[in-house]
Amino acid sequence: MEEIMLFPLSSIVLPEGKMKLRIFEPRYKRMVAECSKANSGFGMCLFDSKIKPNANPLSEFGTWVKIVDFESLSDGLLGITVVGIKRFAIHKVRVEYDGLRRAKVEWQPSWPTESIGDAQMFLSHYLQNLYKEFPQIGELYPHRFFDDASWVAQRWLELLPLSNQQFDALSQHEDCHRALAFLTQTIETYND
């Protein structure tokens, strides 16, 4: 097992996904500095602030990300763009003096690439429409793989407001089939 720094957030990025982040807390400034110095990355996982006091607020699964861009934001804060590299399962978390979390993780296999079936093709079409309607999200993806079921499923999971339990239940599988079934039901229900 490897120990990595964690950046818990209320949203997630998955392999091949991208996200822009605003860095303002000292612990995360330190994390970014350490990543830059070591040419390394960090882990992202879901954080649920509504969890009861003695319960674990972190998801059991997350994604190792690398920083691919830095920018100075208009409010003076540091902005970074990260890309998801590989999935992991969290085994043990420790908290450092400034609140930065580090976790022992076990790497998980990526979901294999597979053609999207006719029954799920609407997920691909809706995602394309969403990227057109919200270009600030779509611009993160100059290369889009709308014919890949795994890629489409992971982009949807990044966009939906999932609980830790929902995310963990979908992430524990070695392929995207459970996620596609969940997305099909969720989005069909929403459109009814």
C-alpha cells in the first residue's frame, strides 16, 4: 500500500476526468507545493459534511489526480486544474498537524473501455447536450469519447450529487455496468 495526500471534496473527479479547483486553505497550499516539488499528485475523495460526529465523512474510494495547470484567479487565489489518473480504495487515514489528511490506499483497476450500447446511448446524447449548455464544463474536454460507456458513465458520476454510500457502491465494481444501470434509472426518472 502507498500513502498519499487527500483532498476531500463534495464532488469527485474520476480517471480521465478534469476539474478546476480553488486552493485557499494553508493545508492544501502545502499539498500543492509538495506535489509540485515532487512532480507528484494527490488523492481526491468525497467528503460528506452532514455525516454524524463519530462517523467517517470520507468515501471509501477515490481517484489519484495530477495537476495539469495553474492559474492566478481574479480574487487572488490559486487555481489548479487536475486530471484523474487512477482509482484507489482508502484503507487508513491519518490527519497531520494542519488538518491535511494522508491515506494508505490500494490501487484499483480502471474500468475497461467498451462501446456504449443502444439502451444507454441517450446518456451519451444528454452528456453532449450538457456540455453545449454549460461550456465551462465542456471546455475541460477537448477530446471526448461519447462512444465509450466507461468514459460516459464516469463523466456523469462526476456531475451528479452522489452521497458517499452511492459513490462507494458504484465505485467498488471493476467495470461500468452497475454505474450505467444506476445512471439509466436516475436520468430516465428525472426526465419523466
